[in-house]
Amino acid sequence: MKETRNIIDVFAYWKHDAIMADLDTKRNNFYVLCSNLYNDFNIATVIRNANAFLSKKVIVYGNKQYDRRGTVGTHHYTHFEHIPSEEGLKKFLEEKKFHRIVGIDNVEGAIEMPKYNWGLPNKREEILMIFGQEQVGIPQHLLDLCDDIVYIPQYGSVRSLNVGTASGIAMYDFCSKVVNL
């Protein structure tokens, strides 16, 4: 019988738990937080990117869920948490204690991504990347949590990238500089 799951050939015919166990030994030291206060349909792409670059976990923050169909099954192999309230987010951040919180947004004073140093002296320390939503970006109360804010330089006429595209670029940048893909 042909493998029908959206997985690489190495994992063909492995059971789900075995795949997760293997991935968990290789995960990179970053988490992803997506603000989803207004129902952003690009979050599924963020989850696919988080799987591709092996983030430790994706957190969707806000009262809205996301459409799992867009993940094309990658949500089965990505650790995920939904935090609906600001109070829940504060509790999560107090317990986790990230080495650095980095917002990805094109706001004034942001650091150009190619020049950004993710600043991880060792693999035990972890970073949280925060992404906003289409048209509203990262809400101010989340920007206030950031140690740094980074933007992706663009050369065309549009003002911003969608969160799915931006997350893939940011995760690649992190991995290429910290993990050395």
C-alpha cells in the first residue's frame, strides 16, 4: 500500500508516535507565536513552516482558531497550543522564560533581518518569534513584550508580506544563522 501522509520518504510507514519521537530529538530552539485575534487564514502556512524548520511549538494566541486543512497534515507532527486570553499568555510566558522574544514586523525602529543576530550563546536557551496578522501586524501589547523587533526588507511596491511568507523567511533566517542548515 502506498504511503498517503504528507511526510518525507524517510518516515514512510513509520507510526505517528515514532515520527514525533524522532522529530523531538532534532527540534530547534525556537517557538512561534501567532496573534490570531481576527481570524487569519494564513496561520496554517505558519504551522507548515514551523514543521519544516522544526520549531519546538506553535502557539496561536487569541480567541480564534485556524483552519487545519491548510496545514496539509503537518499539524499532526508539530507541537501546538491555543492560548485564547491575554491572562493565559502571561502565565505561559512566566513559566517558559525565553532567552529572547523577537517580533517580526515592519514597524519603525525594527532591525533589518539580514543584519540581525539571533543571539543564542547555547542550544539550551530558547527564542520566541511573534508574528502578527494581515493588515494589523503585531498588537501593541505583544510588541511591548519583545526584546527586539525585526523586519524583512522588501523591494517591490507592497507594504508587507503575509504572515505565512514572513514566518518562512524568519524561520529560515534563524536556522541558517543559528542551526547552520
